[in-house]
Amino acid sequence: MDLQVIAAPVIGGIIGLITNGLAIKMLFRPYKEIYVGKFRLPFTPGLIPKEKNRIAAAIGKIIGNELLNSETLGKALCSDEMQNAFYRKYENIAEQLKENDKLLKDVLEEKGFSDSIEGVKGNITQKAGVSIANKLIEQNVSMTILDYGVEEVLKNLNPMLRGMASGAIEAAKMPLSVKIDNLILEKCPEYVEEYLGSGYEEWMDKPVSEVTKQLEEKFPRLKYQIWIVYETFMDKKSENFIQELNIPKVVEDKINEFDMAELEKMIMEIAKKELNALVWLGGLLGM
């Protein structure tokens, strides 16, 4: 058998493997320009470092305008999964309260609601509402809500975009959390005053379990009403909040902050299978 018949495809395959592997490396390497004297070597820096700002802006626009627009985020933050998660959390807390035999005033004092207890002689329900609102903010309830929503959003992104967008979305959560905190401060006192009413002073000397059961009897649809308030708020306000967040810009800035070695590692981990397939395809075509 002619050796050339075997050698030519083998050599061609090796060349294909090497060139495709090198081409993938040159997407990222070198990270910076290399000069010999006054002359910059061709293909330095690599394609992605060279075009990093443009790529970051393009990805920001895609994620902000197409994938994480107000409609997508609004649906995620009010999805069935989000609603069910809220109901489960509500029911879990309610069950714990039904098993608590401590007096309501003692529990409130333990939790730091001292303003509510000291204000029994005054307008207790209003003071309780303000105190509860402040405590909800201290407990970072708004961020808990957003954590559910962000998890739902990221779950629906492909792995590469998820890796690039996750940091940016995390950065965007804080200003949105502030907006929700302001809403809690604005609306919570009046809701607490409405639901507690004049019976609050009587409840202070009752066990938490008894108060919880009485509230459930008086307001059997309370958890649904809370969700409707949240859903209505998100429907009316989320678009304005999301526009103020300027997600395309947040994503762009976050990608630009990535160190190139870190960005290369992230992309290689996400697309390792596909990039390896390109290398082997080069070998196959070369052969």
C-alpha cells in the first residue's frame, strides 16, 4: 500500500486539529497588544479582548431588550412558580405561628417591635404598621421576593447567556429592592391598621397561636389578597422600574468589568463541548 495514501489524510487531520485549536485560542489570546519596537504584531490582542467593548454592548442590548425586557421580567416575577413559592412560604410561617404558645406581646418584644408595645396607649395600629414595615425592610423581604424572580428568569436562559447575565442581574436587584422597600413603607402601615383594627390591644395578651387562628377566621383569603396587591403593583410599576434600571447598560458594564482570563474561563467552561466539537471537526475536514 502506498504510504502517501495513509500519510496525507493523517497529516491533513493533524493540521486541521491544530489550526482549529489555535483559532479558538486566538479568540482570547493574547489578552493585550504585543509590540516589537513600534510595530504591533498582527492578531494582538485576540479577537474578543480587541472587541470586548463592542461585544459587551451588543450582549447588553440583546439581554436587556429581548431576554430581560419588562414583559419577560414582569411575567417571571408574577409567574405561577413565584405565586406557589409565596403561598408555600406563607403557609409555612402560618403553621409555625399556630404552634407558638407565647404571648403576642412577648414575641413582638423578642422580635424588636418595641415601638408597637410601647404605643398601646396611643394609635397602636398605626404605630404597629410603621414598626412592622421597618422590620420587614430589616429582614430584607424585598430581596427574598427578587431572589425567587431572578431564579425563575435565569432558569429560562441558555447556559452561555446565563453565565454572562447572572452577575448583571444580581447588580440590578439592589435598586429594584429599594423600590419595593419604599412601597412597603408607603403601604404597609395602612394595611396593618386595616387588618388589625381595634382588636389589637386585646390580642396583646393572647398566645400567638390563638391570634393567628383568629386572623385566619377573620381574613380567610389574606394570602390571596397579599398576592393580588403584589401582582397589581408589579403590573403597574415594574415597567417603569425596569426602564430606570437600564439593564442593557448594567449588563454591558458588568461584562466590561470581567478580567479577560476570567471571561475566557467562563466561556470555555460553558461552551467546552461545542468548542471541542469544532476542533475535531477541523481534524475531520483536514483529513
